[in-house]
Amino acid sequence: DWTAYGRDTLGVRYSPFTQISRDNVKDLQPAWTYRTERDLTIPNSADQNTPLQIGNTLYSCTPQNAVHAINATTGQREWLFEAKATTYAWARCRGLGYHRDAQAPAGQACAARIIGNTVDGRLFALDAKTGALCPGFGHQGVVNLRDKMGPIGPGYYYQTSAPLVAGDKIVVGGWISDNQKLGEPAGAVRAFDVRSGALVWAWDPGNAAVGKDPVNGNSY
């Protein structure tokens, strides 16, 4: 399995698989092609994601944060989740996160989930088998990452990097459009519970003593 953009949570990026080698790589031929993008004319849009592979399913995301589940053998779509994310700045999805709940009974919905974030500041959890939003996560499967980030202008705060699933926590940073004005909110690095979406901790680079509770009028 390739469960994170760098293969695993450590980000080792090393593949121990031996089917492809220096000797036979020259003989490889395309087995199938899958098209994810419907509109390649969106400004500042680029496909930069590293797909995950869990079992025989590939999980890929688009610059508008749609998630495609693809059969790795046939190239056929298994499901599609349309995040319908929009941004005034960089449209990117560089990867997804994955979590398997060892405490959940086999077959339970969202026992295995795909974690994604968006260029308009959302964090979501999907059932890895069906692509349905996990209802017990945040508000009907979605957490608003712009909460407590202060006044938000167009394209001010958004996500481009893959969420890090570390144990039972999802750790996210965020792009802050700094150097635009004085007195901007600092943003925060935050961890959310992978099952409930509840905020577990936050680190404010402007004031490391803040913790979960922001200052300066409800913003980090």
C-alpha cells in the first residue's frame, strides 16, 4: 500500500517493490489511461498530486479537490467525490490522507477513510469504499478550516498540501497570503481527531503560548 504522499507517514518515498527494475523499466507500456480533469482552462490550475494506493484502489485528487477512486487493474472509476472547491489563487491538490480504524468492526461505514482538504479551506473525510462523506466527522463530514483564522479575503487562506494522518490525528497547516497588509492573522498548525473532526491542538506561530484558544478577537 501507498498510504501517504511520501508512501507512509514518515515520508520515506522509498518503494521496496521489485516487479519494476532498472533492467525492465524500458519495456513498460501503458495499461490504461484515466482522465480526471474536465476543465483544464481554470487559471493557476495544475495537477501535482501523488495518488494513494490501498489494496487494488487508487485514490487521486484534482486541483478543484475532486477525489477519484480508480480500480488499479482496469482503470475504471469506482466512485467520484466532487468537492467543488474554488479559489482566487493556486488551484492545487498535492495528495490525500488515509486512516484505517482498528477499533471499528469489519464492514462498518468509514472504518477506512480518505482524508482530503480544499483550496477554499475545508477538511473532509470520505468512506474509502463508497466515497460518501463520513457523517460523524465535523459537520456532516466536513470541518471549516477557516474557523478562527480572522477576517478572510479572497484567496487569503487555503490548503494545497496533503493532510498528514498521524495515528488518530489529522495535522494541517495552510497557505496564508502574507505581506499583503499590516496586522494579518498568523494562521496556525492544527490537529483534528480523525474520527470526530474535533480540534485537538493548535500551534500559533505568532504566539506559541496560545494553544487551542486564539487571541486577537477570535483569530490566531
